[in-house]
Amino acid sequence: MPIIKTVGIISKPNSPAAEAIVPKLIEWLRHRGIAVRIDEQTAVYAGGVRGMPREEVPQSCDLVIVLGGDGTLLSAARAIGRREIPLFPVNLGGLGFLTAITIDELYPELERALRGEHRIAKRKLMTTEVVRDGQVVESFDALNDAVLTKSSIARMIDLDTFVDEQFVCAYKADGLIIATPTGSTAYSLSAGGPIIFPSVPTICLTPICPHMLTNRPVLVPETSVIRVASRGPDESVYLTIDGQVGTPIREHDTVVCHSSHHSLLLIRPPRMMFFDVLRQKLKWGER
């Protein structure tokens, strides 16, 4: 791990906790000779410090601190893109599977990171492309999922789905979730999908309220290429990436998903393991 000289800070909007933390955090970092880059939302809390567009924050950073929940982390991950910059996620309350560092652990864990003693988890990204008339017209990297859903009122959509050229199913459903292991505890879990250990090399197909009750979630190898063709009229289907960005889908468009060569680097508390997070977030029983 290189020496940390520049740190970015990305914060959740309208957060009293972030408002209390940010000025002290900036002072703490600068006292240690570390340059700080902040987004415009963090600047609201910083009192006179100028912010920049979120997508510019990671430039030249050795570490990016995220103050918020999983939604803020997903936004920060999109800003980082394919740069190998570790994310330091601090949970400001609520349900957060990815933001496992608590406010109380903020400074002790930052000290560990500055000493190079932190634990980094690699979370594989998934590339999603929209192919129209043989051309890629949109491309996204997802940490959690690519979701195809209906965009009109109370009508199911028709999605022909293939895995490595093998026909899987003509889904008639409210939608289809294509999830990474990281995304298995997000929308896919709510739709009845399985919890997947983060290092398991797989992609999960989870139908949303399928017409056929026998349509169940399916796990396929991480090496698979998944193709989903829309049979509905133009813009009756909408593609959403990580719940944050997306595009309308036209009739005969094909959505292609495959595992990326890139990963998100996520700093994890040294004693917080995956099942510890599940017990805490899902209120599973203790011994």
C-alpha cells in the first residue's frame, strides 16, 4: 500500500452526523500533512472549504472516505470508476452491508490505514452493455446489480434470457435482477434471492414477481455472459444500475452482462467478518 498523501471525502446529503464529523475530520487529516479533496456536498458541512464535482474527487487520491450508507458508497464507487483507490466506508446509521466501519471506529481505523495495517476486500464489478442494432450504445460498471424493470403502470414485461448462448427462460415478470455476490444482499435479497458469500465466483439471476411461480433465482458461473432481450415496445423496460443510473430499453435491444476484470477495493474493519455483518444487519440470533 503506497503512503497516503491525499484523501478524498464524499458525504451523504442532509446528514447531521456528517455535519458534525466533516470539520473535525478535515482538521485531523491536515494536521497529519494529508491533502484533502471534497465533493460539493461535503463542502456544505465544511464551512468555507471549496468542493468539487463528485466525479473529480478521486483524481490523485490515495484513499477515499465515504460518510453515509450503502447508497453513498455506490455513488462514490461510480465516481472512482476503474481506478484502484481504496474506499473507506463509514456507516452513519441505518442498514448498510458495505459500510461496516462505525463512527466510533473512524479515527482508530484511519490510523491503521495510515500505517498500512488495514484489511482490503476486493469486490468484483460487473459490466453491463446495451446493444442496439449490433452496436454498444451504453456501458456501465455495477457493484451490486443491473435491474430490468417495467416502466409503465402495472404491466409485466417479457425478457428472453440466455447464458453463454443457452436459452434459459422467457421471463414474464415485473423485472429481472442480475446481481453480483456483493449485490446479493441488496435488491436481489428483497426479491427472494440467496445471500452469496462475497468471494464466491458467481452471478445471480433473480426474477421480480414472476408470472410463473416456478421461476426461481439461478446462480451461474462468474465467467458466464448473460444476454437479455426485451420483447416489449420501446421504453416499456428500464435498465437501472446499482439503483442510481440507467437508461430506457427499446424493443429488440439486448442487455449483456459479464464479470469485469476490475474490482472495488473496500477497507473492512479487521475483526468484522461477513457473517458478523449479516448477524448485525439482519438481526440474526447470537449464541
